[in-house]
Amino acid sequence: MPSGEPSRTQPAEAAEAQAQAHAQADAQAHAAAPCAVPESWDWPHNVEQFPEDAPLQALMLTATRLMGAYGQCTVQAAGLKISLAGLGVLRVLLDTDGLKSSEVADRGWSSPGTVTAVVNTLVRDGFVERRPDETDRRVVRLYITEQGRAVVTYYVTQAAPKWRQAFDFVDKADEAVVRTFFVQMISHLGQLVREERRR
């Protein structure tokens, strides 16, 4: 299994810390908007004890951060020296190998700068290779290595039970409704992100 120095994950951790800072800033911005948050609502000291009138964006931001923290726990439990962001890039390349960095960023709803930092670590660890495009040497494409494929396969095998546990609170009768909500939310937010990036 892959091993390495803790410093190998620093670029990804820095990007993750930056993303969390943006999420906190977004949460504060929403809290300042009277149309989004009732005046009587206050951010709880314990995020596991949200009041019933908590705005949806506050619930979603908190759930997302907790899921990210839990996801990193599943990576550590599998004994891997890789970040969730790194696994995300590998999963994109597993689906379509040979993408440009900008294409990986677009498919992962990330910024090119963040992807570059993550890919630098993946290349250094032997999980991804950079190769010049065969028709245009100015273009660099990313390819997942056999070691990278092995990492993803191993992680999925090891983490699958933990991810099932993460959602075992959802009643079978409610699963279809929950699934529909997330599919619609992903589609809606994806459209909003595309519109914002065109501005």
C-alpha cells in the first residue's frame, strides 16, 4: 500500500483549508441576509444540535463539512497517504483518462489552481503522470498510473462499509425521496455554478 511523508499531503490540505474558509465566509454572508435567515436564528455552539428553523444552506454547509471530515477518516482508516481531493482527481481520470488539468477541474467543480496543487502531489507520489499531447506539444494531459488505479480500488473496497454506515440512518422508505432531492440539488447547483463562472 502507498506510503509517504506527511508533507506529501500539504498542498491538498492547504486547498482544503482554503475551501473551508470560503465555506465559512459564505455561511457568514448568508447569516447577514435577512431574506435567507430569520432574525431569531443563531448559529449553534454544537453543530449537531441545529434548531428547527435553521436555514437550508446552514444545514447543507455543515453536513458537507462533516462528510468531508468523515471521508478523510475513511482514507486514514484504509491506511492511505492521500487526500480526498486526490482521490477525486483519480476517480475523474479513471472515468476519462488523458484529460487536461482544466478539464479535470471542470468535471470536479474545482478551480484549476486547486487541481494543479493536488496533481503535483499525485505526480510526486506516482499516482498520475503528465504527458504532452501527441498533436500539440504545448498541451499537457494527465494519466492515471497503475499505482493510482490500485489506490482507488483499494480505497473503495476498504471504505465501502464505512460509507454504508454513514447513511444507514436513512429509512428504506425515504431513500427514493432523499435520492431525488440530491439529484435535483446537484443539477440545480451545477447550473448556478456554470452561470456564475460565465460572468
